[in-house]
Amino acid sequence: MTPTASTPLATATQAATDTAGEPLLAEDLIEEVSIDGMCGVY
Amino acid sequence: MMLDEPWALSPSVALRPEPFGALAYHFGNRRLTFLKRPELVAVVRALAKQPDVRSALANAGIPTSQHPAYVEALRGLAAADMIRPRVEEPR
């Protein structure tokens, strides 16, 4: 009989792949922040 | 924009080194941007010394596969006037 485990193997595998081979995005490189209303930042 | 164009850091921008990369602050528009990778800081600093963006990326050791992400990030910096097209002096 073929096991019919409900373990989300595909999801786990996909997550591992994403973590290992995640493409670099612009959001990984820059982040703009607003300093309106802040004092003493510079 | 932009791989074959000459660019440079805007004269109104100060880069402050940080462990994660650098803070870029624009004294004119008061915008603040985190450069979240030291490699991107190296690219931005190299822009003024290199003939074009592609050369700055190569100089900083950025693999070709990551060029699109870096170009997109540089476009973001350009939109905030952190970097500008460099006007070459006529000879």
C-alpha cells in the first residue's frame, strides 16, 4: 500500500529551496526611511 | 538607465559607514536611505571613478546574475537624487 502521509513535503521542500536559492532583490539592497519630524538624526 | 551610462554620487549626499553597509543622507531633500550591503556601498563609491555603471559593478565584484537587482537598487537611489548621471566634460 502506498503511504498517504499528509506531511506537506512539497511545501517544506519549496521553503528550503527558497531559502537556499533566493534571488537577490532591490529591497535587499536599499531601504528608504522618512526622518520627517525627527530631530538630532544628523 | 543605466548600465552603460556614467553616474556618480550626488554632491549633496553624505555616506556614513555602518556595519550593514552605509547610511546615505541627502542634505537637500533630507531623505535618508539605508544601503544594506557593503557591496552596494562599494558600487556607489566606484561610480564616479568608473566610465559606466557596468564597470562599477564589475569593479566591486558583483556577479552578473545580480546586476538586475543592483540596477534596480541604483534606480531607487536615482529617484531619491542620491546618485546622478555624470556629465562628462567635453574635450
